[in-house]
Amino acid sequence: MGRLDKLPPYLFSAIDKAKAAALAAGVDVVDLGIGDPDRPTPQALVEVMAAAVADPAFHRYPAQRGMPRLRQAIAAWLGARHGVDIDPDTQTLILIGSKEGLGHLPTTCVEEGDNTLIPDLGYPVYGQSTLLAGGDPRTFRLKAENGFLPDFSELKQLADERTKMIFLNYPNNPTGATADRKFWQEMIAFCSERNIRLVNDAAYLEVIPGGKAALSLLNVANPSQDRVIELHSLSKMFNMTGWRIAFAAGHPELVGDLGRVKESMDSGVFSAVQETAAFALGDAFEDLLQEVMAVYPERRRIINQALEKMGVEVFPSPSTFYVWARVPGNESSIDFCGRALKEIGTVITPGLGFGSGGEGWFRISLTASDEAIAEGARRLGEWK
């Protein structure tokens, strides 16, 4: 069987088709499914970008691994924001969105017959990229009773001498779960004992309204010694999903290996976007982040109130811009979300789309407009 043949069907394509069919039939659809911020990129960043685009110096091929100015800004930001000390030259790498880095990571170390450990629940790209690299993705469960953190006894059963990498994602999509210092310390020790590379997809690290970021893996690890790598995205921090700008930081060998793969696959991120990212992570960071995050607490309150009215259990978390809730009764997540679209014209995401461990749950995104959030909450609250 070819590697492409091993890729599972993409559930969200079916959701998109169902939504398109409903719209074509004239249904007034409220979409609370997609995790794409509805608000524009802050105007200050748009202005920096406009000036950079007008500068011919930014029109040529970009630096392969990222502009020195941006990599220095990243190192300074990690130090000031997360207490992390890294070398901008050897421990940072600019990415065309964090998905690109996650997709290329298995290529750096996975050979035929090797395996990676991936969370169920999780972003599908972890397993898909492992398959495309010729490896075997082995899933470990994330359960509500354990705060959607992995069980180390299960990891010990799954890991063997051919385990090359563990993927984690905290704060977690779709659940909003976070990892504390004790967990990261245990995970670092577990991976160190077995010579396994530890990856944290930190796309939602800053998506915690109120100004306090979640705990970075790099703050707990020694990124100059521990074989760890963390991927950060400006997409969620600054409503820049379409700009495709992110970065990896961590152990020099892991960052360097990812850079070698990247050099063979693309020519880097448009320099004007990198210039804007450097500005965003500089002195303006706090104000920009607060501007972006300000809308989510009230949206979360409105949705949680509607779900409470429905009698639905919600996993308590202020992290990410998602609400993770349990499907009422014994209905499957796909059937429940399908009925929501059919009966009240509201798109919500079945938990099964994030792995078998998501069965019995559904996700609501807070990245719709305030008006859509209010209308979706009204429909859900009145739904029988």
C-alpha cells in the first residue's frame, strides 16, 4: 500500500460539504465550527506590512531560515515573555505557519518501521505527516478524567526502541486543557530516558485572555540540552491566519534538522511578513495581544450559558478560543452535530474529527462574530 493510500479520509471535508449544501438550500447558517479568527489583523501590523511591501529590499528571495532581525526578536520575546534563553542563530527557525513545521518534523528522523506517539485527541497532521514519512503513528488517549493529559503508563507500553518522536499540543485543541510544570518535567524525563524527541505544538500558548500565557515547554526544559522543540504561531496571537508565519525553537539539533528539510522544500517566508512579525513580537506585543484577546471571555460566557441551559457538560478551561462540551445522551458526535446543522442551521464540530477519543464530545469555536455567537447561542439554548 502506498503512503498516500494510508491517509485517512478528512472528516472536515464532509462538514464543509454539508454546510455548502445547507447554504445552497437557503438555510441561514451560523458557523461555529471553524477556528479562524473573524476579526482583522490589528491595524498597526497592517501598516507595518504596507510599508514593508513598498520597500524593494523585501522583494527578493527571503532568508532561507528566517531574517536575523526576526530570529533575534523571537529570542528576545521568548526570554522576556517565557523566561527562555536560546541562541537566535541555532535555536530558532521561521516557518510558513506551524502546520508546515509539524508536517516536516517526522521527515527529520523517521525511517521505514519507526514510529511516533501522537495524541488521540489531536490535530490530524501529526499522524498524517508520520505516515507520509513512512512511519507508524501510535496513538495514546487523552481522557477527561485525567484532564486530557496522557497517561504515562500507556506511553510506556507504546514506546519502544524505534519510537522517534512524541507530539503534544498544550494548550490543547480541541479541549482547552493545559499542562503544568510537573507534567512537563515528567514528560522531559520520560523522553530523555528513551532518546525520544519531544514536540509541543504551542499554537494556542498565548490564547488565554487576561494577559497571562500558558506554561511553555521551553521554560521547563533546557532547550540547549534536552531534545525538545516547540512550535509557535502568530496566526492565533494576532489574527494572522492568512499570513502564514510561525517559528520553531528548541534544541539546536532538532531545529537544525528541521531547517535542512525546509531548505529542500521551500524558499522561506516573504520578508515583508517577517518584518511585520518582528514588530509584533517587540515593544508593541502586549497591547496587540490584549486587543486580539479582548473579545473571547464574553463570547465564552455567552456560549457556556447556552450550553448550561441545554444541560450540557462543558470542560472547564479559559484556554484557546474553543469550548469543548459533552454530547447529551447516547447520540454519536457526528449525528448530534449533523442534527444541529439540519434542525437549527448551526455548524458545530464533532469530537470524532480529532480522533476516536473525541467521540461523545463536540467543539464550538469562539472565532465567529459577536452577532453569530449570540445567534448561535440563542439557537442552541432553545434547541430541543
